[in-house]
Amino acid sequence: MEWTQRPGIGPGAEILGHGLAGRRIVELGCGPGHTTAHLVGLGARAVGVDRSRGQIRRAKGHYGHLGCEFVNADAIAYLTREREPLDVIVSVFGAIGLAEPSKILSACSRRLDRKGVLAFSVPHPQRTGVIPASPHTLDQVALRDGTLAALKRWDIDPAAWARALNRAGLLVTGLHNLFAPADSRWPTTLLITARKP
């Protein structure tokens, strides 16, 4: 199963095509809140969730005045604790990919309303030219203060993501290999959309 980004067709079109006004959306791993704020600006009832207190402070500082809601919590704990069904769950290089796939995808599936959409992006497992032999990788990331930190990531191939989504009760609706810059030798981002039947 392999799809690539086609010019003129945005991978999020299936979500945005139906409009976001009034939709209940949660962003997992919202970081400084840019995506959550954008969704609120489009009329969604969006909540940003991040386990980093510092990121939540930044998000509230940037966008709290716009009425955006940000919650400091682990993604799986938040999905399990809250009860309101969701229309959409998004993760832009966020919590999905940093948590064990079967656990986080099952938690997403339980919270999504019928026909609800899950859309997430992760670094493409083939970004270095080879899919890692182990699903666990360790990336070095630069923090705001300039120091480096180790980030544990689940680097699994697109077919494995599709199987994990199916086991969680979700139907894959799109799987996109994105290249940035466009002339990159290997795909750099994997964007997946799925729907609850």
C-alpha cells in the first residue's frame, strides 16, 4: 500500500472539505499551539494536549487570549480520562509516533465518534534511505535553550501503521509519502488519515 502526494490535492482535504465549524477536535502533542490555534480560527472547538508543561505555557502565552484551550497531560491518559466523543484527532509530529502504536491508536479509536477522522504526521521511517530494523529509534532534538535531548520514537513502515490502525478499528483513508524539499531523495514525512466506521 503506497500513495504519494499529488499536486493540487492536499492530504487534509477530506477533513477540511466538510468544514470545521463546531467540530470537536483534539491535537495530541500540540507543542506551542500553532495548529490548535489555526483550527480554532477555522471555527473548530479544538483542544491542544501536550505532556510538556513548558510547551503548554508557551501555547497559552501565544494563543490563550483567542479562547484556545490547552491541557497539560499525557495523550493516552487524556484520551482515556475524557468522555466526549470527538470528530477529529490530529497529531502533527506529536504524540502519535512517540507512544506505543497499539495503545495510542486504540485510545484514539475509542474517543472518535462514528465517522470520526484521525490525521497524523510522523517523520518518514525511510527518511535516511533505510527503514530501521528496530521499531524503536532514538533521535537527538534541539531544545529551545540550545541543549540536545534524546527522543524515543516509533519508526515503523507505512504498511505496519496501516495494520495497527486496522487492529484499532480504524479504516485507512490516505497514506502519503511527502518530500521536503521536493527534490529529496527519500520521503521525509509520512502523513496518514483514517476514519472510524
